[in-house]
Amino acid sequence: MDEQIQSESLSNESSYQVEKMTFTDKIAGIILEPSRVFENIKIYGPKTIDWLVPILLLIVLTILSNLLITSNPDIKAELEAIQRKATEEALEKEVKAGRITQAQKEERLEQIEKFTTSPVMKIFQYISIAVFIFVFLFILAVIYYSVWVFILKGQGSYSHALSVYGLASFISMIEVIFVSILSLVMVKMVTGFSLAAFLELEKGTWISYLATKINPFTFWWLYVIGVGLGTVYSVPKTKSLIAIFGLWLIYVVIGKFIPFLSFGT
């Protein structure tokens, strides 16, 4: 009798573990129990909704966050001052190089300020955000698929990588929300929760650069991505986590020498 009860208990537990999850279940699970979410994707297969909806939500949330933060006049003035300073420094280099005159510098500075504060520029900025997030999604998914299938000898499709990345984006959304709140509370532009956001460091140094990469949300995101890829591609968890953090370190080093790749710093 005891053996029968134990057998039924194990059967029920197994059934619970592989029970098909709804999309809303996956949203909650990605925060509380990511392994179970990705095990579900491995068994029942990746869905377009797993990556498309999170990415669209991330784009909308990012744009709304930007609108909310810049609606504060003090923060808006701070951003405009930063942009003006950067533009002036760039034009001043042109003056010193003899390519433009001081008068031309002032004229261009005025034209640039008008353009950057125009509605057209705002629309272009938001379109750029959407395009960049989607492009980054597809490129990273290719890298993940290639590494986990061809190098780590896992099994799965490109869609598995899309689903893992898409669902992990909910962590990025949480950071966006906290960044918005912190920016409004501190009445200053906060770009993230990295060490660089809270320390006064000289820009351009390796220390300041590395400080921009030390972010608890980044490490949480990397952990979930590593667990997810290891699960859906049947790669040991430890091996998968070493791979994802190794790729991140490579990105950090390359980003120092190719600023375009080091977005968000």
C-alpha cells in the first residue's frame, strides 16, 4: 500500500513538473522559478509569444520611461546641458583642427540644438530604440544558438534562444521601472543600477568603464539566460553558466575598444 501511494505521489509530481504553462504563468515563473519555465519550453516547444510580447513590452516601457523622466524640467535641463557640452567639445575639436571657424561652430551648435529638441528627433529616437532592441535580440539569439548547439553540443532550435532571451527581458523591464522611480526621486538622470551610477569616477578610465558593467540586474539577467539556455538545449547548468558569463566578459573587453558595442554605459 505504501509503495502504491509513493508511486502515485511521484507520478503526480512528475505530471506537475511537465504541466503546460500559460504565458502569464511563464511571466511569474521567470522571476520565481526560471528553471521550471525553461523546462516547460523544452518539453512543449518555444512559442513566438515567448519573445515577441516581452520585447514589445520592453520597447513600450522604455519609451514611456523616457517620456516620464524627461517630463521633469530639472532632469530635462540636465540632459540638455550634457548634450550641449558634448556637442560643444566635438565642434571645438573641429575649430582647433582648422576645419570650421568659431562663427561656424556657433551656427552649427544652434542648428543641432534645434534639431535635437524637435518632435521629429524624438520620433526618430523612439524608432531607433525599437529597431535596436529587435536587432540586438536576433543577433544575440544567433550567437546563443551557435554556441550552445555547435560548441557546447546541445540540441534545439534557433527559436529556443529567442524564447529564452525574450522571457529574460522581464528582468530588464524591472530595472527600467526602478530606474524611472530612482531618477524622479533623486531628480537626476539615472541610467542604471551599475556602480558607476552611484560613484563619482573619472570617465574614460578602465575603472570607470568596469564600474558601468557591475550591475546586479545584469548578473541576474545573465544567470537566468544561462539557466534557460542550458535547460532548453540540454547543456549542464554549470557549463552553461560558465559559457554565458564567459561571453559577457568577452563583450565587456571588446566594448572598451569599440564604444558602439558598449551601449548603456
